[in-house]
Amino acid sequence: MESILETHRTLGITRTMGVRREEYVDFMTFQENRRPLFTEIFGPLLGLREEWARQGATPREQDFSAFRFRGPLFGGIPVNTAWIGGVPETILESTPDYTIARDRMGRTMKLSRKASTLPIPIDHPVRDWDDWLRIKEHYAFCEERFGQEWEAKARAMRDEGRVIVANIPGGFDEPRQLMGEEQLCLSFHTQPDLIHDMLDTIGGTAEQVLERVTRTIAIDQLNIHEDMAGKGGPLIGPRHVRAFILPYYTRIRNLLDSRGTRLFFQDSDGDMSPLIPAFLEGGLNIMGPMEPVGGNDIVTLRRQYGTRLAFTGGIDKHVLRRDQAAITAELEYRIPPMVRTGGAVLGIDHRIPNGTPLENYRFYINKAWEIMDRESATRP
């Protein structure tokens, strides 16, 4: 959805490389802990840049190049393991408040122009087997899945020191994109064979694509997007994960393990703690953004899982709208254990919320580095 996602893309921030891929991979697998890693995962929410401009933000603060971060640059291999083809996006209605469009999957999507950065589906293309069989071809393996000069581009990114990344559709998220959350959760019980066929089809194509890729270039990190939980916990339980999603994860992870991939990262908002043991069985070893408001405490989880699980994020974004004492308390709790143990790219746990004062964000960056530098100096 090129045009309807433009707002999301324009909120991107300037990133530079602080560590090469070798250091990052060793750090996230607890092999070596040289210095802390610290990042801004996504950047601002819609409207925050304008707030900061009124508070005197410089152009470099607006694009975040003024702030000190330390992390790798990621290089996504230009291949497609997900939906392919479909009809071009069509804008159905556009007002000052929202845009409604029909996307490549045939969904009607609504994007708020004032508050959100991603569109929300109003309807979905799949309810039953007949619907799935009608659109299943969009997940078939084909040569169009390989971008032009993908090998040369991947080698160039590797030579630059970037972390070589491949993406596969989420075992929950992709069926959710096709069915919606309610219909999918019901279908785990009422149409289990349909969900199995979806994930077997998607997994088969992803496996074929990545098998070809890894003949010529090693993948450092496999990424998967799920967003399958809220503050109240995940939308499915460990039994569903083990029955439906782990066979898909394990199929891809077994291939990549044999080709030297060391990192398997899952992005999911909300409280994922009830599902962590199951996903570890599937080879997952990094999770983010670890939202404290969703019940995720990286300090407690590190004590529980040790070097089996690395993190990105983990710092409460909402504390940035409070006072400096609250920011300091949050950072003094979260940062020292992660600096001592490694395996954490620290940062706030999603986009920076509106209402965050620029002065608070400046303080947050400086205080975080003060603590990280202090803890690094005293670490054995």
C-alpha cells in the first residue's frame, strides 16, 4: 500500500552504524559483551516533530541524528516470502481526517490522518476454505520473489558491515491479516485444517526462497512480526503456538541453523510472557519491543531465561512524559542488569508518544549514556 503507508515511512529517522555485524551477533548471542547497545527503535508518533519544533528542536534533533545511539545497521535481503501480486492499491475516499483505500489483498483499509501511522483493516478476504483457495496462489513460490540483483545487493550490505536480515510472515500475524483477529482465533478451533494449510503453504514458499538465498550468502538474523498480544496477554495460548505455529517456525529455523544463522527475532507488542517458553522451543532467541506497560520486565525475564533470550527495547516510553526523577528511576532499574549481562539493545519500547517534552528526551538520552558508561567502567 504505497500511498496509504507514506505517513508511516515519513516518520522514519536517520540511522548510522555504531557496530559491525560481527560484534552485534556475538553480543546478542552472549558470546562477547564489549560495550552497550542503545537505539531508538521506531522514532516519533505523528505530530511529535511539530511539538518539538515549537519547543526549539534543531533540524538534527528532528531527524534524530543529534542524539547518541550505538547499534548496527540492518540490511534486508530484497526477496519476498509473503503475499505477492494482487491488484494495485485504490484510494476510495480521502478527507482531512482519514483515508480509505483498497489494498493488494482486497481489504478495505482506513488510515487516520491525525493520530495513527498504520492503516486498520475494515474487512478481510478469507473466512473459509473457498476464500483461502481463491487467494492461495499469492503465496506460491515464483521467480518474481527475487528482487533485481538481490545477490549483489546482499553482498554489498555484508561488505559494509550490515547485519544481513531476512523476513518471513508471522505464524499468527499473516493469517490475521487474511482473516482478522476474531475469525482467526475462532478458526484455530473450528477450522484447524485451514490454518495448518495456510502455514504449510507460507512456510513452504519461505523455505524455498531462503534455501536459495543461503546457498550464496549467510543470513545473520531471521525476523518475524507477530503483534499477537495486548496488556491482558496473548490472543492465543501455548497449546495453539505448539500445535500451529511452532511447526512453521521450526521448519524455517532448521534450514537456517544448518546455514549458519544465529539470531531469530520476533516483534510483538503486549505481554508475551505466557508464550516465551513455547517460542524458545521454536528457536526464537530475541524478542522486542518488550513493553513494560504490557507486563514485560526485561530485568525479571533476564533472571528467568538468562542467555536463552536477548531483547530489544524494554524501557517504558510513557515515563518520558513524566519528570526527570521518574526517568532516572526507570533507567537505573532497567539499564545496569542489561549492561552487566549483554544481549540487549536498549531503547524505549515503541514510538515516542506525543506529549513527550523535548527537554525530557534530551535528558533521557544523556542520563541513559551516563548510566551505561558508568556500568561499563565498573563491569569486570
